[in-house]
Amino acid sequence: MKLFTSRNRTLLMSSCILALAGFMVGVQALAVHALPLLSPAVVATVDLETTINSLDEWADMLASETGISDGLQSEVKRRQDEIEMLEADLEDYPSGSDKFKEAFKKYQMAGIELQGYVQFQQLKSQQRTSELILDLYEEIKSVAHQLADENGYDIILMNDSVLEIPENPENILREISNRRILFARTEMDITDQLIQRMNADYQASADSK
């Protein structure tokens, strides 16, 4: 006589599965009760554009770049005047003569050198600006970290909901999908605190030099 029929095996397997399921539910329940209750994260927001535009350090950086730009414009003007003089010299020689060819070559070279000078200075300016912005961003992160430690913030977000979407963007869906915050209460904003702390630190650093 068979001890286990097909029906008995099915009933036994079902009983085992139910028992295992009950055991797992019990384990999960115990694990949940054993976990400490987590408090909600304390979140703050920052308007990054307003922050950067309000920093004394950024204003000084812009002033420095303006001074450099003024000097470059003076050099460009000097070279342009030189090119105009070389162009005027062409009238002194018969077209096609050796003197004319030599003068024309100088004229062409001056124009090429001016173009290269302008492009090179533009690249240098872009590189300086990128480095300045990166340095400033790292300082903002550092001071934001300090404020978080002092005030118990768990997360500080850049509030991109304050930025207006351009009127005629090439891809409106991409502009919208790039946004991360739909709404943030003004009570969460610590932009002014961040600006005040960074300007105070910058002034203290400048006074110590």
C-alpha cells in the first residue's frame, strides 16, 4: 500500500508552503518592530542663481575679468590700427610689384595674427570663467554643508522651480523634464543665510591678507 498518494503529496506541499509563508510574515513583522522609527528628513532649498549673483567674491571676479577684457580690447585696437596702416601702405606700390607683394604679405599676416590672438584670448577667458565658477560652486557646497550641520538639515536642494522657462525653447518638454522641484515653500529657503555666511567669510579672508 502506498503511503503517499498524489493527492496526499499535493496537500502536504501546500501545507508546507503555507507554513513557510506564515513563518516569513512573522519574521518580517518582528524585523519591522525591531527597526527604530525614522524621523522625516529635514530639507532646505537654495536659489543658486541668486546666490552666485549676490556674492561679493563673484562681483570681484567679474570686475577682475572686466579689467582683463579692457586690456585685451586695447591690444586688439592697437593691432587693428597697425593693420589699417599696412593696408594704406599698399597704395604706395604698384599692384603686382615685389614691394606690393611683400607689403600685402605683411598685411595678410597681421590679419591672421589678430584673428588668432582674439580666438586664443577668448578660449583663455572661457577657461578662467569656468574655473572660477567651479571654485565658487565648491565653496557654496562647503558652506551649505556647514549650515546643514549647524541647523540639522539632512538635504539642501537647488530650487530650480524659481527659474523661468524660456518663452520659445527649442524643446519645451526637455526644459520641463530637466526641472527637479515643482514647488518648495519659502520657509525652506536658506539662500539669504548662505549669501550672508559666504560674504562674511570672504570679507574675513580678505581682511586677513
